[in-house]
Amino acid sequence: MNNKDLFDENENQKIEEKEKEKPTEEKEEEKKSEEPKVDEERKKEFEDEVKERKEELRNKLKEGMSQKKDDKEDKEEESKFKQLGGKFNFKGFIMLLFIITLVMSLPSMLSGTGKTPSSEISYSEFVQSVKDGKIKKVDEKEGYVYGYTADEKEVYSARMITDRLGGDAKLVDIIEENGATIKSVAPQQVPLLLNILISWFPMLLLIGVWIFMMNKMGKGNGGGPQIFNVGKSKAKENGEDVSKVTFADVAGITEAKVELEEVVKFLREPEKFKNIGARIPKGVLLLGAPGTGKTLLAKAVAGEAKVPFFSMSGSEFVEMFVGVGASRVRDLFSKARKNAPCIIFIDEIDAVGRKRGSGQGGGNDEREQTLNQLLVEMDGFGTDETIIVLAATNRPEILDRALMRPGRFDRQVFVDSPDIDGREAILKVHVRGKKLAKDVDLRVIAKKTPGFVGADLANLLNEAAILAARDNREEITMEDLEEASEKVSIGPERKSKKVIEKERRITAYHEAGHAIMHYALPNTDPVHKISIVPRGMAGGYTMALPEEDRSYKSKNEFLDEMRILYGGRAAEQIVFGDITTGASNDIERATAIAHAIVTRFGMNEKFGPILLDNTKEGDYFQQKYYSDVTGKEVDEEIFKIVQTMYKETLETITKYYDKLDAVAKALLAREHLNREEFEAIMKGEPIPAESEEVEKVEDISEVGNVEIEE
């Protein structure tokens, strides 16, 4: 490499170094000079893109407009259809009438002269204005005289009170003398169409209101205009909630289940019965107290048979319009025939099946029409139609005999209140999905709930679950179930109620009196719990539970029950020497028992086995079977029983006075006593923590005097 080459390389390196040493500002200026070229190219591309999008939007808009026109035409056709068979729009109807009235009124509103409003003056002033030459033209119209200046502006008006303008010769002369013109204008005629519309508007408004009411009344009865659906059946077809219910969900009513399981077989295998000559029952009537599970049984039949299930309440047949009930019956059975085999369930059939002739008035006639149609429809079943009518009622005594005869309701299934085994089975069904603690014994709860039906037991378990959740526990304990049973049967405990000490003592001795009579008498149930804490409407309570379920009651049991009821009043009288209103309900119940012994059950020695009074709860009229003379003797016998039972109760309370005092003191100290604690006191045995708590109670002598009435 020669010197020249070395020199060239050095020069090149210097140039490169100088290039690197150029200020950054110059480089940035060079970059800025190149950026506008790139921006212009991008701008052109963006503008071209915008033009293309605008063209696409224009095309879409044109297509949308045409589509909107088509949609508008469709909507117009749809609205026409709705006017014929769709839902009536009451607001639209009123708006349409308003618009028509407004349009018809436009000619009369626009028929004015368009001149400036005049000022009304007296007639004498008007005449003076004519004389002064201020008025050049006079018009007479509808009793008013209008004056105009030379430029046709109406400036004055005056009303003629007595005579028309044409009859006022003096005014006419004055007008002529002053060179003014006279013109009589005929009153404006109201357009014929507007006149007709004004005449018919009230009627159209009433029709609109009536259609609106009919629309609301017939709401939800199917398609088409609801005003014409008044006679349509309101029966609800079975949904998922019905199809999921089976006989496994029904417990405690074994005999009723057996009867209805056979109905399911009729629906599943009708040929099996037809081949042997058996006729499928047309109807099954479920009888029983409220809450025993009649509706649940009907749903279970539908769920097991897997057939359509139409349910309807008896009250839904009858409406305010004549003939609606019969029309709904026809429509219901028409639907059933189309869906055969199927089940029709009529709940509370006594609303429509009451005995004919048992009332007066048009409403009763309409109900009888509905019943007659129901009887006709049930007679009209063919042998090949597998339609079964299930009905439920808790008042079979008021049903029409024609409805209950064979051929209509062939079977009558009585759904009774469950016994102890049935209650336990029902509790096991309802505890599904609930977490129970290990101490829960459903047999004990079943024993403590005599008279409870399925609905009561379901409510009991639900209340127990609520109590557990309220205390932030994850399981239902036995204590929750016992508290819930008392809450359902008596009422919620009112711990917050402030009770003065005197009333607290009275309640303690009152409840102790009831408990003493339970213990002392032979034909009574053992005491389960005593409490002086207010619960529901009661200031305290004594709960007794039967050892076994019984269907009959003897006379001695009735008399002992009266003695127990009088135990509270007798204890008050003996301990305090006074009586209170706390025993009012006890006296009412005891008097009712004495009345039933004499008049209903034939247990009185004087009258013997005879029915003297058959009045039932809810009857409007008393059904007496005795004269006024006999009535006096009936009252004497009732009075004698009441007096005897109360006297014997006083004697028993006096005999057990020491135990009465001990139980009352324990109640004042503890507020609650269970069976074991009560029996321990009666036997003279100590109860847990008795000595420390009971000694805190003051001696009874400080409360009142002890008096015994013979």
C-alpha cells in the first residue's frame, strides 16, 4: 500500500467522522423534509379509502330505505291484523278520537276573518262612533254589531240586548246618513261531519272504556282479541313442576295413594281393563281437611301417568257475566277431548258444585247453570275416552247429590290427617335437601305434633331451617325443631314484651293450675312443657301431648278436659282471692264442651241419646230440634255441668296446693319447665339447680290471701 492510498483512506475516515459529528438538528431537519412526502401519500390513500366507504354507505342506505318501506308496509298490515284479532290499544283509540276531532275542527277554527281583535263597547258608544265618522262599515252577526274603519280593521263591537240590527230603524238611519255600509252576516254553519262526531263522541268513549275493561278482564286467556275470550277456559296445562311430582313425594296417606295408583293404571293401560269389561272411572273426588295433600295427590297422578294435566279452581268458572261459567266448562272439556288421555283437576269444587236451590239471586242462577253444564259434560264421556276428572274439597256436605253420584264421581277418596307413622314419613320427605344435626329424632317430633297435617309439617321444617340460619348454624338441631313446633302451633315467642311482676305471678299460678289438673286426673294426656313467656296471643301456656293417636273421645275425657280448662281460673281464685280475664278462652272452650255433651253427643242423663242442636261452624242459622220449653231445660243441664266441674276443680287445686306453689315458684325462676322437671316437682324430687333459683322467689303470702269457695 503506497502513501497515496494511505492518504485517501485517511481522508475518507475524516469525512465519515465529520458526517457523524453533524448536529442532530440538521438530521432532524432532513427527516422533516422527507416526512411531508410520506404524509401526502398516506393522505391520498386515506381519501381514496373514505370515498369508497361513502359509496358503500350510500348503497346500504338506499337498500335500508327500501327495506324500511317494506317493514313499514308489513307493520301496517300487522296493525290491521291486530285491529281485527290482536290486543286492543285503549290509549291509541283515545288518541285517534282526539286527532279526528281536531281535524274536523280545523275548518271552523280557520274560518275567522283573520282581522285584529275588537274591543267591546256599549251600544250608545257604538252609535256615537258611527256619527263621528270613525266607522265606515257595519256588520250584524249572531246578536253582535261589528264596526270597521276604512282600512277594514274591526275596531269596535257591541251586543244588542233587546232588538236585532234590522229592527233598529234609528241606527240604520244614522248609518246611512254617515255614509257607512250595512251588512248582515249569517251565522257560520258547523260542518256536518264535525256535528256527527260531537254527537257520537261520548258514546264512542264509553265503548272504548268498555272494550278496555273487557280486555283487562280477559287478559291471558289465549290469542286473539281478549274481549272475546271471556268464555274461554282458564285451565292451566301441566308444566315441569307437575311432571316432576310423583307418588314418592307423597307420604302419610297410604290408602289414598293406593286408590289413585289404580287411576294411573287406568290411564297407562286402559285396554287391560276394557278387555275384562271394566269401565274406567269418570271422576275421583278427594275429600279431606285443608293441608292434607289433596292437590299434591292430583299432581302426583299426572306426574306418574305422564299425560296432560288441566288444573282449574272452582271459583274461576263463575264471572260477572251470565253464561260465562257454562262456556268455560264446555271449553275445558273440549280441550281435554283433544288431548285425551288426560286428567282434569278442579280444586275447591264446592265453589261451583254447591247444592242447587241453596241461595237466591242471579249469582246463584249463574252458578247453577255452570253446575248443570258440568254434570252434562261428565255424562257425555264416551267409553273410549280416557278422561278422568279429579276434584278436591274440604266441605263435601254442601256438594250437590247429582254431582257425587256414581257415573260422575265414581270414587270418593278420603284424605285423613296422618297418624304418628304418617307424620314421621311426611317429615322424612320434607327433610330432603336439609342438613340435620345428629341429635334430631323425627319420631319424637312426629309424636309431639298430633293433629298436624302435611302442610303444617312442611311449614314446621321450614321454620326450623330459618331459625338455624338466623343463628348462623349450618345444621338444623332438635332444639330448632321443638321451637318451630311451638311457634307453628301457638305462635312466636315474645321475649321482648315487658310483663309486670304481678301479672307474671298470676300467669305462673294460672299455668301451674292447668298442669296440676293434668297430673291429678286419670283421663288426660301428660304434660310436655309449661311456660310463662308470652307466645302468640297467649301470656303463657301448658302443652300436653297424647301418648297415642285416638279417634274417639269418651264422656269422662270431656269432663276431665273441662276440669283442666278451669284449673287456671281456680288457681287464681284460691291463691289471690281474685279472678282475671286470663281465663276467658278457657271458659269459652269449657262452655262449648258442656253444650256439645248435652245437645250433640247425647251424653246427658236427663235427655239421653238425642240430637238437640246440629248447628255447625259457619252456619248462618241455628239448627235447633227442640222447643223453647225444652231449651230452658237444656240451659239448666249445661249450667249444672259447668258448676259441678268448677267446684271439683277447686277441690283438686286445694288438695294439691303445696305442689301448685312449688310449680309456680319454679316457673318464676326458670320460665320454662319440661315434662321431667314437672314430674320431679310433683314427686317431691329435686330438679337441677332448684335450690339456688327457687329460693329467690318471695313467699306467696306476700302476694295475696288464700280463699276457698265451697
